[in-house]
Amino acid sequence: MRDMKVSKMKRSAFSRYTLGSYVAAAMLAGCGGSQPPIGAPGAMLQAAAIKKPASVAAAAFIVHRVAPASSYEVLDRFDNGGKDGALPQASLVDLNGVLYGTAYLGGSGCDGYGCGTIFSVTTKGTSRVLYRFTGEPDGERPAAALINMKDKLYGTTLAGGVHLCGGGGCGTVFSVTTAGTEKVLYSFGGGPSDGATPTGNLINVNGILYGTTQGGGAYGHGTVFSITTTGAERVLYSFGGSPDGATPEAGLIYVNGALYGTTEGGGGSECDLGCGTIFRVETTGKEKVLHSLVGGSDGESPRCNLLNVQGTLYGTTFGGGASGYGTVFSLTTTGKETVLYSFSQGAEGYEPSGGLVNLKKHLYGTTAYGGLKCHGGGCGTIFSITGTGAEKVVYSFDGRTSGAHPLASVIEVKGALYGTTDRGGLRCGLYSARRCGTVFAFTP
């Protein structure tokens, strides 16, 4: 059956790539993260020497200690009137000791909001804008993390390009050098024969890039696609909504010859528009649903990449769980799912939009809301969790100088965690009183 079923489900008002009053149409999207290179063992990481990033000036960051051995610092705050970027909503990637990322807005063009940027920042806090998007033909709204392939970076934009989708571009796949030379490899066409609005990161498997789009395809519910580095694109699978899932916001991971991912919606009929699925797809396009989420204690709306640890997959859901505010789960490659932890509204953090990273036998992730600081619903947290479900908040964002609302996964570099926050930091002038985001380092 290819039609979406409708019933009751709680949806959060806060969604990745929702821009409030600044953009009329709110867009769902997934978080970006990078998988270790193909062939890495995927085992629990061993203890490594922890190198604390240094600051460039005493006023450049604020350190908030959660435990005697842990520290937090801001490496960069987006300002300069938004010209350097704003609202970073994707994970970072490390290339030769330099961190590279995308800012969803800022730069230039796009009705004054900026079409987004690509930036770099060192672990000492020196930042640089590599490229400013213009919308057409090069794309706009980069929503996913970059990946490194032979010292060249590849990524996607969820809008822009040369083909129209509902009044705007359908998105692009691009490459960019570390010197800032950008090239559009492919512009999505949407409709039944192609995908549209990619929001998950790409993955390199034997020299071919694979990814997802949350729209387009034969049934309008998104696709899995492959693309060569010369721009030859192919749709491998089109999602139908029910029972196979819809709107894959996240990227894919590669485990033992197959690709694994999540859909934010679709699946069964327990949730309005479906609670989401976890799936496997072969590089030939053969797809299988491993688990259909049912909401309630099971979780719903997975938005981020899975993590492979010794053949077991780990991930998060933005909603559902015992209290309705998201979960951490594990899943075998044969489809046996276990909810490890259910978030509750409050100090422990809630609504995880990012995925997980493995460091010293603990998994680390972020929540978009909650924590011990910030007014209202809290400005988000960094948390750790063991394989048996023992969760601990290791940092709470303050909403101002330290950032707010981390929407993406953190990455690990030499024992430290690096990430972005969508808000907080400095008022960049582009969005009135809004603070335009940060790049941070956290040493557990």
C-alpha cells in the first residue's frame, strides 16, 4: 500500500530547519554526521590521550565545568552581520586537523537571509569562510554534514539548483576544495523520476556516493540515491509511505555490504503520518524494513544517522518514549530493537535531534532542549549513555555565550568532542535579536 495512513501523534513545534517567523514555510530535515571510513572495525573506542583545544584569546570562549576532568569552550561564534554564516545545523568533519562545516543560512542572497555558507575552523578557534552559496545554480540551505573523499569535500543543499520544486530549487550535490572552489555535481529534479530536498549527509562506498532525499521519488516520499564524483546520479529506491517509511531526513551508514538508515515518518498507522522506520537497502536498490516504530514507549521520528558498534546499531528518536520526549535505542541488523533510555522534559534534556558518537565505551549525543540552564524549555544538553542505558548529562547549554539548541551529532577528534549549536553565541544582526550559533569543543 502506497498511501500514508493518518492517526494521532504528538509532534514537537521545534523542528530542524524551522526558521520561525523568518521563513514562511517550515521544513523538516535531518542531522548530518560522518561515518568512519569504510573498513574501520566499528568497535568500542579505547581510551586515548585527551588534547584540550586552546583558545585564541581569553574573551573568545567561556569554560563551564560539569566535572573536574571535563571542560567546554566555544571555538567560534557566528557574527559579522551574518556574512560568515548563521544557524549551523549539521555536524562537522575533520580533515587534517581542521574542522569543516556548513551554515544553513547567512552569507549573501536569498532575500536577505543568506543562502548558507561552507566554513572551516581550527581547534584553536581560527575560522574562515570557504564559500557562500547563491541559490541558483549552486544551491542554498546546506543542511547536511560534509564528507571527505581524497581531500575534497562533498555535500548537499536542500534547495537551490536549476530545477524548481514548489517555487524553489530541488537541491544539489556539490564538491568543494579546502581552498573554496565549489562545483555543482548534480541538481535534483524532483517529481516521480528523481529525488528532492536532500538533508542527510553522503557516504562513500568504494568510490560511489550514496545518500537520501526527503522528497521526490515515485511516490513523493523520498529516495535513496547513488552518485559518482562526476555527477552521474541514479535513484536506487523510492519510499512509498506505508509500510516502508517516508521522509528520510538522515544519511546512511554502511555495514557488512549493506546501507542502513531511518525514515522520520511512514511505516505503520500508529502515528499521524507514521512513526518512522529503520531500514536496510542494498546498493542494488533492494530495501527491507527492519523495524517500524509505533510511538509510545517505542519512540517515534528518528532524524539522525545510525551508529554501528560491533554489529549493533544505535540511534535516537526525536519523540516518543515513556514520557514522549525521545529515546536512545539499539537495534540488531536482524531487526531486534531495544529502547535503552527515554528522555523526560527537564534538566536531563529532551528531544534529541542528533545521533550518537562512540568514545571510551560511552555513547555521546545532544538534545535540542532541556538542561540545567536557559529559560523556558532549556537550551539543550550534551549527554553520555552506556550500552546498558545509564544516561548522564555532561553539559547544559546556557542559551547565550555557550550556544543553544544543538541539532547535530558531535564528532570525536583525539579524545575531544566537537559540534555546533543552531542558536546562541552572538547577535549577528541578520536576524534582529537572534543569536546565530556556535562551534564548540567539549572534553569529557
